[in-house]
Amino acid sequence: MPDVEYFFDPVCPFCWQTSKWLRQVARLRDLDVRWRFISLRFLNEPLGYEGRPAHYPEAHAQGTRLLRVAAAVRERYGDAKVGELYAAMGDAIWEVEPPPPGDLDAILALHARGADIPAILATVGLPTDLAAAADREQHDDVLRAETAEALERAGDDVGTPIISLAPPDGPAFFGPVISDLPSDTEAVELWDAMVRLASWPGFAELKRSLRTVPDVELMRAMRGETTTAS
């Protein structure tokens, strides 16, 4: 079994930022990470989108399209390629110049239009025909099952990302939600502190309001503004 399982949806910027920190720790601590799926679209089905930003449903739908492709990649090539693909998705979605005027509505509208999936696949040397999986529902059962599994491990009032330690029976939790990447030393210290808290059976939650949006290229113009995590 892997040391860590990380449940992700590519359209969550906080999930992307935390994944970069996890890769940092994995490199420093030689951790084996398995990349799992959690669909914000399926997660929000029972809740609906009333009161949420206008483009949230479409953006979450695009996240599910990307996860379908990731599921098709895992089916054909195994777990290892999923991590590479998610890294390429994150770079293509989040590490790019923002559209004018660079605010959250503009960014969500961009996501609602969708990413260039064939180009993302080509970046990691995968056949572009896998892009066709984005519009097929054949992998939705897998996405729903893994979304449900993530919630079974961490609770039903959480979002993305979800980190599961020593899976499947170790502690799992939502977060950490981070906006900035730490130094290598700080990254390991943060990891050790998180593992310590998560491993104590009496620990449930440590939370404060968000400081700012993640420090990714697409959202850099919004730095200093507060927002909410998905």
C-alpha cells in the first residue's frame, strides 16, 4: 500500500497548491503517494449551487471531465501516470496568465469553457485519443465510488483536498488548505505537525478563515483578497 492517498479535483486551486506541497514532502521524505479522485460536481449534487458563484456548476463539470480522463489513464497505464497527469493538468489550469479582468468570475468562466485536454495528455506523453473519455460516463461509477470513499474516511462535511495516511485504515482529513508553498524545511515541519495531529484519535478540526487565494499564476492578481475553499 502507498504511504499516502491524495483525493483531488483538478479545478480546485487550493487542492492544487496543497498537492505541490505534498510532492515537495514526498521528495524530501521518500513517500509513496497514490493519486485518487474526488469530484466536486458529485460532491455538490445533494447540496446544489444556490448562492454560489454563477460559473461554479460549469467549472465543477469541467473538473469531472478531467477526472474521467484521469480514470481512463489509470485504467490503461496504472496509478503512476495519474500523478504525472494531474501535475500537467494543474500547470495548464493554474500556472497561466489570468484572463482580463483577472477576478474570480473571469477565472471561473475560463474553467467553465474547459482545458485543452489533448495538449495536456501530450505533455506527459499520453495518447491524445484518451481525451474522448472526458465526454463519456463510463468512468463515472469510479469517480462516484472514490468520492464516497474519500467522504467515508474524512467525513461528509469536507471538500478538497483529502489526505489519507497509511490507507485505507489510517487517519484521513480535509486539507491542509494552504495559500503559499513553504521552504523545504518548513514543508517537512508542517507535514510532521499535521501527521501528529491527525494521528491522535481525539483530534477533529483546527480552522480559521482563509488569508488569501493560493499563490498560483492564474490567481496572482487576486492576492490579498479573501475567498472560500471548495
